[in-house]
Amino acid sequence: MGRSLYSFLSLFLHLGVFCAWPGGLISKVQGRDLKAKNSLCDVKHFTQKLDHFSFARNDTFRQRYVICQEHWSSGGPLLFYTGNEGDIMLFVNNTGFLFEMAPQLNAMIVFAEHRYYGQSIPFDGKTLNSTTLPWLTSTQALADYNYIIHHLKRTIPGLKQSPVVAVGGSYGGMLAAWMRMKYPATVIGALSSSAPILQFGNQIPCNTFAKIATQDYKMASPVCVDTIRRSWTIMEDFWKDQAGRDWLKDNFRVCQILDDRKVKLADFRLWLFSGWTYMAMTDYPYPTEFLKPMPGWPVKAACQHLSDLCSFKTDRDLLIAVYKGISVYYNYTGQVKDCFNISDSSTGTALGDTQWDYQACSELVMPDCTDGKTDMFYYRPWNISEYNRECHKNFAVKPDPSLAIREYGGRDLVAHSNIIFSNGKLDPWSGGGVIKAPSKRIKVILIDDAAHHLDLRSSHPDDPQSVVYARKKEIAIIKKWIITATNSAEYL
Amino acid sequence: MGRSLYSFLSLFLHLGVFCAWPGGLISKVQGRDLKAKNSLCDVKHFTQKLDHFSFARNDTFRQRYVICQEHWSSGGPLLFYTGNEGDIMLFVNNTGFLFEMAPQLNAMIVFAEHRYYGQSIPFDGKTLNSTTLPWLTSTQALADYNYIIHHLKRTIPGLKQSPVVAVGGSYGGMLAAWMRMKYPATVIGALSSSAPILQFGNQIPCNTFAKIATQDYKMASPVCVDTIRRSWTIMEDFWKDQAGRDWLKDNFRVCQILDDRKVKLADFRLWLFSGWTYMAMTDYPYPTEFLKPMPGWPVKAACQHLSDLCSFKTDRDLLIAVYKGISVYYNYTGQVKDCFNISDSSTGTALGDTQWDYQACSELVMPDCTDGKTDMFYYRPWNISEYNRECHKNFAVKPDPSLAIREYGGRDLVAHSNIIFSNGKLDPWSGGGVIKAPSKRIKVILIDDAAHHLDLRSSHPDDPQSVVYARKKEIAIIKKWIITATNSAEYL
């Protein structure tokens, strides 16, 4: 199938940028860099079962994991990172908080790669299609993690009685929380950062993500929001004739010809939508080397081009300002010399777009829309029929929009315990997060001035006090779990 | 494959008698009898997914369930029976306690048939073999129950907000407990009666079952235990020559020729072992119509033939006494006119022996042995290699002895809540049950003078006070859960 951006469904774009793990391209972070970061980390493999819930097939695959024992002492806890939808090295190199926690807890760290991503691909990494993909589900991934933990406990001397804490961010944060819900005898608790576990079904309005992103821009500058909102209609007008489209192509430096056959208005808009929301998700206080490099507070930086109403004498002026704003995301260092290929994934190659699209087309259906009124975008309703058609076309699979709620219980978390749900208030995904504790046994941490799982990143001098405090609180809670577990319960 | 009894592995025999649901043959309890019992019960069907955890197949099957609404009023709770390894009608007609609870709670009752049993057989009920059976797992069965409950809530007006309590006995009791553990947003609690969830791996010694059965006989008469224990060696001596085997055949009225080719000593012994332990499991205080009719306190009745040492002048005398004792189980009303077919299932046709053997050969491996020293049986060690060979031969499947502990957490229940584990102290399966509460949120009820899930049966004038009290306590706890749930939590 084509790039996510070319899918009819805008959600795919969302999903493409779903996990905004800051970090270089994957080629930069493997092998040597990993060793440089932590000399006691090793890359290992585990023979994993393809299917944990039936005996129809005996297939196995090699699941990669990274194990770091520098600060661990026998009996000490295991911090287990439940890998997301991408190459595990991306998470190893962008979850600095775990490496800061480890010495304080004498903890071992394990990062497990999610099945079908990175190098942990079943069927010997053969083509990903409707024949090979069907075992790519979160339930199977959780069973993988459970199986690996049991394997580690059985084979590493001194680990048998160790309490295990699941940690993850974004989709990995969902998995960490679900791990605690489904396998509480395996993990004594979970740190679930920026995990929109309520994004399924109709638990929240479908433009919640867009509304929070809009709010971020509004805080930077209300005029900025108005400008962006106006831009979509102007764009639509320009799109009506070839001259207008050519103007857009030239002034936005798009590689492709804009002609409604190859690149539709919807595609062009999604490319912009992606840039705006990506900046909101990763609106960090200091410059970061994402899949694309960005300045600190990128939303503010983008809005600087969009907040001077007087300078927009014509529609063209306004669109040129939009181009400058979006370039903060797509071309901050001027790295794009010639033109923007808007069919490129906006998240680079480290995240598995095809695989994630499959998950979104099967069990993890997250309704997504914008209305252009309560958000700064344009009218783009959630259309389940189109969604189903697209999924059928690409993967011959039928989405089950209620599966995730059925399997994981939706908002009803009252029976669960020992989960920290942390959310940055700037993060558009926080709208699908747990921001109200259902009981005392679940901890909710809301972080001012923080975007998508800032708390899991390494400490930085420019961190807001809120995230410094959040990290301290997280460690304190986890310490308490470990003490309680060590004193009372019986382990594997 | 042959009858369970002919399997090499004695565990199969155990499993054959695993769920001693008292009741007539299935032909007696269907249709009309059900209606007679409760005029507002209906038999319905639900289109169920074959595989809940991958998208490899779209197959579905018709899952049968029985729904009883006589005492239900809108918003009232749902008591959901998590069907075991047999025809659901057997459980409908032998779980009288639910029908006694319903009017007290204004509850609806649903009995769901377990996949692959009774009439809920995938692939249109085609032959059960290694190609059709692989989706017969407890994890899939739990997902079935979860799916049905969501379906009922969506389609029955007034049920949406109703709290659901899972109820089950024996393997059904395991499923009820596991349902609460895996889907706590779906069921607010579980009554798990006589559920040996610790029977897996090496959590308990493999002859625990046999030791408790022995204890039951000892309480009836210590001499009885000695007599039974002596009988195995004598039998072995008799078995050595054809004359001895013929004597056994004639005096135990066995249909088959005993010749070490067709019927081995091991088979003959297992037939007896089955009878003794079956009586211990169902040592109820009043006469019951099981798959075979029995007097009240059958263990005591059997021991009456085995407790007069002076009458055993010869080995033959002792074996004849054994024959009389075992006849309490196999021929209490003299219903066997000609001879005993020891290859018949000892539990009749309502339980699915083949299917259960498959489950025991894949995910639910329960080590089983006897030693003849701490129990009243004979030396029969747990032999995993033989077990694996037999499973491979019959089903081309490899047992995974640690799967159940991995999936359900074994003894580590500290994170769970709202489960009542009830066990009768006479029940040999109670050794694998939860008899010590891991926390205040889990309730343990031990019932004196009670065998396998006596508490789930209808009240009876001869019930011991202990079970009368246990049932009251169970209702009180469930009422409390319902009140708490109704007052606080948010439902599906």
C-alpha cells in the first residue's frame, strides 16, 4: 500500500505521527550509539510464539530486546519498557528517564521490541500483508511481554523474586497500563505516560485531539489560530484552478504536481495538519532532534510567522505565512534543499507505518475528525464506512471499533491498581488519556507546560518545574510499590 | 481416539471425571425439562468469533446460551454462569443455587455454553481433531463470555447499566475467577466454587487430590483405607496369570477380557481409582442422580463393605469386598445387568471427554500422581514425557505446562478483588483451590462436610449447616458488591 499520507483516511496520518519519539533516524542510533550510551546494555533475542491464544500454528519469531544491567543488583527490580510501534532502538535512546531511575532503584532495564516492528518481524521478515499481519494485535504483544518476563525470571539468577514495573509512552504507555491490567501477577505496577487509552469508540468527541492542539496554538497567540483556520478556505479557493494549484506548488515547494489525481486537496491539507499537530505533540521547551530537527517551543516559533494580522494584506500573504510556519516543522534547519515530498512519512522510517495502519484497521480504531469551528482545522468528519472500505482495500480486514473497549474495559478502571497515568497538558493525545483517578489505587499526574511524554525523556536544564516534580513523584510512587511488593507478595 | 480410560495417562481419567455435575443423562434434561424447571428460561444462540486474538480467520460459530428472566427487573444484576466442559443443560439443571439467588437479587440468569462443548461446536460440529480443535482454549472461552455479555448489554433494554457477577463451579469456577481477573470492567465479581486454579505446574504436590480423597475414606473408616490400599497389590498378584485375571473378570463382572493387550492392569486399576475418587468428589449428604445414581454419603456406604478386617480371611475375600464397595458408585441401583464396560466414560455422555483431553494436552496441564503411601492408591508417578507422547499421538499438540500459571498468575492473586473462592473440605479438588485469602478483597469460604461445589446445588433438607451458612454468606457478599457497584462505578 502507499504511504500513510496517501490513504484516504486522515486517521492514518495521525497514526503515522502517533508516537512522536524524538530521536535521530534509526540508522543513527543502532549498535555503537547504544553501547556509547550505556556500556552495560546488550541486544538479545528471544524465541517468541506467534500465537499465544490458539494451538493452530507452531510458528515462532525472533523478538529483539535490549537489556541493561549496569545498576542492577540481585533481587533488584526490573523496569520493563513495553515497546511501541517502531524500532526498539528509538525508544532505548529516547527514554532517558529510565536510565536516571535505574541507579536510584538498583534496577535492571529491559526494552522489548513490539512484534512486527523493527527487527522483530514474524515469517522471517517477509512481506507484510494480509496473510502475514493477522497476529499483529496488542493482546498478542502483551502475551509476548509476559512470556519474555517469565523467561528472564527463569534464566537470570537473582531475578526470580524481583518486582517488575512496566513502563511505556504513547502506544507503549497503553501497553504498559494494559500489561498491569491483564498480567498483574507479572508486573507490580505500570508507568503509563501519555497513553490515550480512552481514544476508542465514542468515549471522547472525535476532534478532541484537534481541539487540544488548537488550544496550544491559542496559548502561543490567538491570532495564530485565526490565521491557520482561515488558511484552509483560502487554500480551497486556490485549489479550484490550475493556476492556483501551481501557485501553491511553487510557494510551498511541493515536489509533486498538485492536480487532484495524484495529490488531492485532502492530501495537501493533511500534510499541513500533520505538521501543525506534530509540533503540538512535541512542543518541548528545548531544541530536539526529532525525526526532524526543531527549535524549543516549536508552536510558539511557528506562530511568530502567523500572528501579525497587518502583514496579511492578501490571501497570498497569509498562505506564505502559513508556509513559513509549517517550515518550522518540515524544514527548520533548511535541510530540505529542493522540494517537499508530501508523500513521505512525516515520522521517518523508524516507526512502522504499514504495521500501525494494520493495527488501526483491526483492533485499535480511534475515531478522528476536525470541524474547523471548535478547532482550527477544516471540516473533516469521521466516516466509518470510508474507513472500513479503505481497510478492506489495503488489508482485507474489517475494523472492530468496539474491540479495544471490550478487551480493556474503557473508562471502567475501578478494579485496577498501581498504574500511573501521566499526561502533559499540552499534548493533544491527553484528551484520550486518563486524567481523573478512578480510585486511590490509580495515580494521575497532569503536567503543566509538557507535551507528549516529556516525563520519559532525560532531564534537561530547560525542563519546566512541573516535569521535574512529575518525575520525582513517579519515582516515589514506584519505590513505594516495590517496597510493598518486596515486603508482602509472593513472586513468580 | 479411544475413550479416556484407555489413554495411557491416568490424568485423562481424572479429567474425565473432573466436573462431577450431578444430574441425569443429557437426554433427560433438555428442552421440556428445562422449561418445566423455569418457565421463563429460553435457549438462544449467539454468533461467536472463532478467534478473538488474531485476524487470521473470520470463522464464527453458534454459541448456545440459556437466559432466565423470571425474577429480573430492569437495571437488576445479571448472574452469568461461565459454562464448563460439557453440555450447558447439565449446568442449568444442576446449579439450583442460582435460581434461589435470582429472586433475592431481582437478577437475570444466563448460562453460556463453553465453546466446543454441547451444541456450541465450531466448524458446524465437524469431527473434533487436531485441525478443528486448536481454538479450544480457556482464553478464547473467556473472550467469548465477555463478547456475549457485551452483546446482551447492547441488545436487552434495561441491562446496559446492570452489574454482572460471574458464577461457576469446578472448571467453570476457574473460568468465573479468571473472568473477573481478565475482564473486571465486565464482571464486578465472581463466585468461584471448587475451582482448583492452583492445580497447574508444581504449585501443589501431584498427589494432593489422592491424599484428600484418602482422607475422606479415612474419616469414614481407617480400616477402609487400609483395605483399599492392600487391594492394589493383591490385584497385581492376581493379574500375573490368566487364571487370576479370569477370576478378576468374573468377580468384578468386567465385560472385556483382561489380557494385557486390550485391557491392561493400569486400565483396570484406573477404573477402580475413578470410582473411589468420584465418590469422594461427590460425597453429598443425600442421594443424588448423578451420571450414575448414588446413595447419600457414598464414601461411607462404600466403606461399610470394607471395614470389617475379620471378614477378609483370604485375598479373594478382600477383593470381593472391594467389588462391593466400588459397586456403590458403578451399580448402586443394580442398573448394570450383565457386565461393566470399563472402557465407558465414567461420566456419561454429557461431558466432552475428547475436548477436555485436548485442553489438558495443551494449556491446562494438571500434574497428577499417586504413591500408595501418603494416599490409599498405588505407585503411579507423574510422567511428563509419556504425557507429551500421548498428547502428540492423539492431537499432534505439545502440552505447555507453565501456560496456565503464566496466563493467570498462579498463586499471586494480590492484585485482584471481588472473588469468592469456595471449597468443600471433602472435595479432593480443594487441594488445588484457593483456601487462604491473599487480601481482604478476596473471600475464601471453606465448607465442612461438603464435597465438590455442593454450595451451587439447590438447597436440600439434609444439607449440613455449613453449606447453608456458606450460601448465605455468598449471597451477602454478592449483594454488597452489587450495591457498591451500583452506587459508584460506571458500567458498560
